[in-house]
Amino acid sequence: MRIAIVGGGAAAVALANRLVSHHSAALDEICVYEPAPDIGPGRAYQADISDALVNLPNAGMSIDADEPDDLLHWLARSPMSAADAPRGPHDFLPRATYGRYLRYCFVRTQHQGAVRGLAVRAVHQAVTRVTTNETGAVVHTAGGQRFAHDRVVLCLGTSAPDNAYGLPAARSFVADPYPLKDSLPTVPDGAHALVVGTGLTAVDVACALLRRRPNATVTMASRRGVLPGVRNPEVWTTARHSTPERFAELCDEGGIRTLADVWDFVEAELRLRGLPVREARKEWLLHDGGLRRLARQAAAVHKGSQWRDVAIATLNPVVSQAWQALPSDQRRLFAAHWSPAYTSFMNPMPPQTAEFLLAAQQAGRLRVLSGMTGLTERVGGGYTVHSTDGTYHADLAVNAVNASPHAITERAGSLLAGLLADGQATRNAFGGIAVDVASGSVRSAAGQACPHLYALGQLTIGENLLTNSVRAIVRQSAVLARALTQAAQPSVTA
């Protein structure tokens, strides 16, 4: 069997690693199609300045589900400095360093495959089209070549931020902040910069600007003004009572039908550990955003608060099951009212990042606005931010809005457009593409799961609620690898 993986980021590395480490005799070849020169970093972990950190400690960032300490072992052998590669289990790596780890993992996977007689190849060409037939699929590249495979997996990764306010290209408008090493030089020191967005990307941008432009001031602005929460890296645990097995039992019994049922499941773990359930519920329901909320959470972590990280550890392994168990009205309710709070809760920032932002606020260099309603160019240059609290001015704007599901899939351009036009794929109600969650196979416009076409990661948003965390990708790659090898068919020839 020949498998093609389209895209060369973290999801591709996780899947290739899983396929090789759980090698089936029916598997002959894995081809990873990626136009960039390296397999692994992708957009999220490309070479960049060290200001941008991953938001999980080293203990949770292994790409290998069978070896949870794999990253720690790699760091122990690394010749990099402690600044570029902090080695402790509770440390947070620069994103670019994690990209180097992913690059290493892919090369290692190639070597391990060779030992097993399994070819793992990198094809550095862009894929423009995928067509399926009764026996397999054909990958069409920008170079005009065609390659036949038994299975094709779409791992297209994250997209550039949405240009939510339709601003035209200009020197004073940074449409895509990554890599920061390229976008920061366009920002003069002493400028007042507007960072559009308050998620993790916006935090990366704000920290880099404040550190590397010592005379600049920064305003972060979004509709809700909700910053990511604050992680306690000292708490690295798994659920003891509200386990994935117990959650599966509840689903089978019909006990998970509402968002409240899911939270009750999390609260049960907190209660049995003697953690403050009332405080957790209040924090979850409290919709204050910005720096006041950040200060409260940072202070709690400093005092050793554990409930948030225990709640995340409880919810993280079951979030896909929970999403599948919820009826459509509860999913719509979540999307309309709870998505920002959930994103902030499940994707907290490192505590040192929170402390830096709060120090910048105290120095008068940072503010966070909520209620943003618009952004317009000023006649004399710069931009005006419109919010429910009034208007504010900035010399330049950096776009750090999270990509919408439609933007994520549109990144694939003609590739996905062709699949949608041919009816080989269809969008789900939340903007991603429809897949069979149990196998990862893409559903056609007729609702049928295609045995030759699969998807992993951001493309599946709406089917999988959590699609961009390393732990979620590692779990989903294990499910997909199992499905790919269970129904092996004879190899096809190109």
C-alpha cells in the first residue's frame, strides 16, 4: 500500500511517525508532499525569533504517543544553548526550536522506515489536485506530474490570519505577522502599534514588539478582548476519576447531551481531588477579559492554583468524543456563545508571558481593548480603531486574527476547490470539511466516506473541536493510522 500525505507540518510528521512505528506489512511507501524545503516546521514552527513560545511545556509536546518523553530526550542531546532550548519538563520552547525537533523527527522516521523496508519520501512539490477512483487516488503536482497512491491524507495545516476588516495592502499594515523576523523590521521604534486580535498569535506579536521595540506602545484589540488564560507548568497530570473510559460509558448511557453535562464531568474530577469547584465555575462563567482577568489568573498560578490545569487534563482527551455526542443545537450554542471562553481556557499562555504583558501594562506600554467594531485608514496615515468604548488611533496595524474555518480550507486553493466541485468533499456546518471522525476519511457531497481520501488537523475543524494542539494531532494521527492500515489493499502502480 502506498500512502500520500499532502502537507509537511506537525500533523504530517505525527502521522508518518505513527505509521512507521506501528508498521503494517501491507504498507510499502509513504510520500509527503510539501513545497517547502523542510518537512516538520510548517507555518506554525518555522524559523523565527525566540520571542514566540509554544504554549505547552516540554513534558506535553512529544510528537510520539508511545514515547511521551521523546522531546525531552532530544533536548538532552541537543547542542543548542539553554536560551534556545530550555530543557526542563516544565519549560516552554521557542516555536522555531520545536520546528527543529519536528524536522529531526521526520528524518528519524525516514531512517526507521528504511530499517523496516518502508520507504518514507519527501516530494518537494505543491499539490494542485487530487482525484479518486475505485482503486485509489492520484496526486497532481504543480510541476505537471501525477503520482498514484492507495490512500491520500490531507494535512494542510494553519492558514494566514483573516483580513477581517478588508484593509488594503500597505507598508503600515502587516497582513500576516509570521515569521516575526520578517514582519517586525517594518515597525519603527517609537510607533504606536495596533495588534488586531487577542489570541495566542496576537500575544506572540505583542511580546515581540514590546521586547524588540523598547520605545513602542501596543494596543491589542478584538470584539471580546479575551486573552488566553495562564498555564501552571508545574501541574502535569491525567484524570484520575473522570477518565476517558468513564466518559465513553456516559456517552453510551446517553449521559452527555448538553454542554452542562460535559462541564459536570470536569467538575467531578475537581471535586474528587478537593479542588475549588465554585472558583472554577465562576472563572468559566465570568466573561471579563483583558489584562484584569490576566492579572487574576497569573496571581492564582503564582499561588499554586491547580484547578485549571487539572480541568484541561480532564477535558483534553475527551473533547472530540464530547463534540460528537452533543446534538446540533448544543454545538451551535457553543459556537455562538462559548467558543472564545473555551479557546482561552484550553490554550493558556506560559506564566512568564503573562508576567511580561502585565509588566508592560504597568509601564504604560500595553492596553487591551474589547468591543472592537471596526478598523479604518486615517487620511493622514495610520488607522482608527472603532470600539464600543470610543475610537483610538494607531500608526500601524498588525493582523493577528485567528483564521476562520473557511480560510483554513481555502488555503488549499485549487486542491480543495477541485474536491468540493467534484463532490468528493463537502463542507460541514462549521466551515471545515466533513469527515468520518472514527476513521478520518473524507465524506463526499452524498455523505459517503471515501476509502481513499482522508484528512487530519485543521481541515477537520467542526468535526473535531480541537484541531491545532500537538496533543490533539497526536491522538487523531493514531486513529487515522489505524484506519489506514486496517483495510489495506494491493499497491497500485504509477
